[in-house]
Amino acid sequence: MNCPKCNQPAIGFIKWARGSEAFKTQCSRCGVSLKANAITIIGFILTVLITGGFVVFVKIFLEPELSKGFFKFIFALPIAIILGAIVFKIGGYKPSE
């Protein structure tokens, strides 16, 4: 995601994917305070809902052995990473006021 002030990458995907810095951060290049735009917030909500829905699907419709904790994690992780990467690509920041 690029900084709206300097148009340089404000944050990397790994740092962004860790959590709270996805919504509020500081540009690593110019230092301006940034907050997530609406696309990023909506994308995050959709990612949580879709990943959660997939976990529920696995629990209800697949074999009981596959619905145990570790296996649900294995199924949900790639979905969360792919959707997160899409949100990272299309989302953005705006200057914090």
C-alpha cells in the first residue's frame, strides 16, 4: 500500500498482515500518520466473514476428523492469506487527521 503523500510503499505485506498496523500506521518513508481507507476496512470485514464461513462449512459438511482445530486452521489459513493479499493490493491509506 502506497502512502498518499509520498506515493511510496508505506508498509509491507507481512507487517500489514500482523494486525493493528493494517488500520493505523505511519509511513516508513515520509513519516506521515495514516489510517485505512473504506476499501481496506470493508475488505477486512469480508475476509473475516468469508474465512469464518469456510470454517463453519468445514465443520458442518466435512468428516468430523477434518473439523478439529488444527485441520480447520490448515483449511482457513490459505483463504485468509489470499483474501488478505487481495485487500492489501486494492486497499489503501488516507492521511490521519
